[in-house]
Amino acid sequence: MPRRHSDIDLQFDPEIEATARRLNAERRRRAQQPPPDSTTLESETEREIEVEIESETESELEAPIMSSIREDSAPKPVVSSSIVKPAIGANNFELKTSLIQFIQTEQFGGSPLENPNEHLNSFLDKSDTIKVNGVTEDAIRLRLFPYSVRGNAKEWLRNCAADSFDTWENLSNAFLQKFFPPGKTAKLRNDITGFVQYEDESLYEAWERFKELQRQCPHHGIPSYLLVVTFYNAVKPELQMSLNAASGGRLDSMTWSQAKALIEDMAASTYHWGPSRSIRGSKTGSGSVHMMQTQIDELTQQISQLKASSSSSSAQVCNLCGVQGHDSGDCVSMPMSEQVNALGARTFDPYSNTYNPGWAHNPRLS
């Protein structure tokens, strides 16, 4: 019987018996294991499919999207705001046009002459008139504030980073830091500490002006007792005597709250004494400035009249002789003027019809 040849390359195994025992043990162990459940096979198959789908999706996302140069360079709308508008629970809430116009009546432009504190107070007075159930005050204020600014203040609000202000406190603090610099604070603080009563200014007027300086700079940082002392030292000696008499001897013997209440009462009583006689600044100086301004106005008017008369006279040109300075009716070269001048003159006509000949005078009458 011929010998069969196998294509399998058999290798020499010196421990052939041990290898046979190991293979038999593995065969028996596989025979003892239960067959795999069909549900387990299905779950494993589904998991393999999901992995394949995820890998394909990731490869699609990673693939670059090719676009034209025109599409890449075309302007795209970018809407961003530095103010985060809080969510509103009320579905029927909206900003009426009349309300927006009411806010826009007093807009802040960022000028050094404008006071940001006064603008915030005025804005809060208007915005706090709106009360809606389910809408917070911050939601209303943050939505209305952009309508209350213009010019440099509007540009500042737009140039701030997106979503910078999520509360009214953050927005108002940043607004004051921008438009109320330390230099302005120092100037107003000096105006308060260097306060002086004007000439012919009543106690009421001086006290109101002193309080107005404090309202312009509420963060002046001056202690309350020092404010009372500053005002007391700024008024005239006769008013100091009146304050001391009303306090029972000396004003500094009272607490600062008692002294402030006393000044408030006395200022209110002087308000009913008569019409205001307030003069802002030196009386003599303001009168001199007014007189000088009047003289300048008169001189300016006279110069304007001289220029007008000279221009009108120089504009007259005679149509007959072409000389400036007179019109055609006043020209001496007109024939009618010669005839008028000859009217009534002696005639030396030899054929005259009168008694005397035209070439001789009457000797008896001459």
C-alpha cells in the first residue's frame, strides 16, 4: 500500500506524551463548557456594529470640509453682547416702545461734564417703575440700560467682552469705574473740603450747594463729623454765631448728627425769609465781566456797521462814466445837468427880442 504524503510540516517533539495529555485535557474542558447563549451573541454583535458606526462617524467629522475662497472671505453675522440677559419666566413680558423712548430722554454720552452717578440714579428711578410678576429687577435693568447710553458710553459697552455683565451690580460698578476716574473723584473731594460760602449767599443756599457737592461724589470718603466741621468753618462769622447760639453755646459740643439736624432746621427757616440773593462768585468780578462783555458787543456792532457801509459805497459804479462812488443819477457828465445849470443865465443872442441887444448890457442898469 503506498504511503500518503502530507503537506503539514511536522516538528519534532521530545515530550510527545506530555503534549498529548495537555491536548486531551483541553478537549475535555471544552466539552464540559455549556454552549454560548444566542442573546449573548446578539449583544456582542450589536456592540461590534456600534463601534464600527462610531469610528465611521469620527472619521467623517475629522475629514476637512472644503469651501471656496469666496465663502471663506464672505462676511458672517456675529451677534454678541457684553450683557447677559437673565431668563424670564413670564411669557407675556416685552419692552414697550413708549418705555424705551422714556429711557432715551436722558442718555449718558460719556462727556467729562456729565455725572455718571446722577445718570444711574435717574435710570433707576425710571426702570423701577416697572413691576412684572416673574421678572426680576436685574432682568429689567440689564435689558433697558443699553438704551440709556450713547456716544462714547455706547462704544464702551459694545467693546466690552461678550457676557461680561450678568448682574446689575457688576454692570453699574464697571460703569462707574470707567466714567468716574480717580482724578474726577479727587477734584470733587477737593471741592467739598475747600467749600466757601459765596458773598450774599444765604444759609439755605450754601447748605444746599454743599449737599449737592456730596451727591455728585457719594464715594468721597470724608467722615460725617468732618463734613459738619467743614461747613461750619466755611460760613460767615455772623452765621457761626447764630449756629452757636442755637446750639446752646458751641456747635462742636453736639454730636455730628445733632449738629447736622440743627443746620438743616436753620437753613429751612432762612428759606422763607425772602427771595434768593445768591451770587455765584465775586460780585465785583462778575459785574466787571458783564460790563466788559457789553462794551465788546457794542464795538463789534459798530465795526459791522462800518464794514457794511464801506462795502455798499464801494459797490456803487456809475454806468455813464464808469467811476465808483456814485450812481448814474448823480453823475456830473449827464447832458440834463448842463441844461439845468444853464437855466436862468444871461443870453448873449444878437437877435434877441428884448429891449437890450444880446451883446451888450443896459448901461443904466448895470
